[in-house]
Amino acid sequence: MENSGTTNWETAVLDGGPADGVRTCVTDRPRVIQVTYPCQVDGPEDGPRAEALYVYRRDYGVTTEPLRYGFDMASP
């Protein structure tokens, strides 16, 4: 991947977990992508909110687009 002073975007696809099949754009091929998902909590609607954090790790065997990021079962 060449960097000529401009941002080079690449397509990535998430595999497994709650964001299975989602496509996104990344720069610099990050090792992990974090996905948050709102969680239902008990109490009034305007009360505290919570989000689950899910981690997707890059599959280094995939070197061309779309890059692949697999769901990390240890998260959240």
C-alpha cells in the first residue's frame, strides 16, 4: 500500500458476531476494529445507557480487498 500524502481507504468485512457481514472502510490496516451496540437497561428511558463492546481482529491471511476481520469470542 503506497502512501503519497493522501489517505488510502480499503474495504473490510466483519465476519461473525453481532456485526456479521458489515462492510466498512479502514486506513492503515488496523489490527482490531471495535464495534459498540446499545444494550437495554432497566429503568426510565432517559436514564443511564449502556453499550456492549465487541472486538474484531484482522485476518492476516487476507491481503487484498475486502480485508477480513473475525469476531473475537472473548468480547465483550
